Amino acid sequence: MRQTSRHQFLLAFDYGEARTGVAVGQELTGTASPVTTLMTTRGRPDWKQIEVLIREWRPRLIVVGMPRRRDDSPHPLAPKISAFCRTLERRYGIPVHTMDESFTSLEASERLKSLRQGGRRRRVAKTDIDKAAAALLLERWMRAHAGERESTDS
């Protein structure tokens, strides 16, 4: 049996000051699944857990959500997210792309709430929203770049 190629998987991070949602995507299907939410400690990402995820999934590339304001002015988190991206690229030698993350957390929250309406009525946890937002972000990125991948596969 052939081992899965690292070219099939992508990782996404929905970076936040308190938590960072993580999702994995499958290029073949164009789908993404929430994986985990990492806690930020004293303003620092959980690099040990990120290392574990990189080793486990062996992604071809990484997508990080970059917030944008409606008026296109810089978001206060943009410098921290840019630094996070540079560190990911430097540490792991994997290309890092950013993607507009506008409304992914809101959309993820609404989806999770609607899924839970038929069952138990517990609140949707912020950690669930973070990793679901990372999955939405990654699916958006894959849709936006599907033609690029197909042209390089030929």
C-alpha cells in the first residue's frame, strides 16, 4: 500500500489572541474538517502542538486566516498574524498562504447552532467555532485556487 503523499493535505489556522482553530483539508475532494483548537499562552501560539500537527498531516501548504476591515484598513491583528505566518514558513519550510477570513467565525457559529437544534440544546463552545471557522476558511481557499492546482497537475 502506498503511503499518502503530503501533496494531498493542507492545514489551516484561524489565528486568534486566545485560541487558534485548526483544520485539515483534502485537495482531492476539496473538503476540510475541523481538527482542534490550540490555546495561546502569554501571547504565544502552542508551537509544540503545531509541530505535532505538521508531523501528523505533512501538509503541502498552510493557509492562515487574515482579517480585513470593510474599509480595507489594517486589522489590529494583522501584524501578529503576519509574524505567525513567517514563523510557520521559517520553522517548517512549508509555503504559507493567507486568506480573507471575513465572517468565517460567524458562519461557523450559525452552522453549528443549526446542527444542534434537533438535539441537545447546549451552547456552542468557542473552541468548536474556532476549528469550524478554520475548516470554512480552508474550503474557501481550495475553491478559490482549484484551477491553479489542476493546471499544475497536468
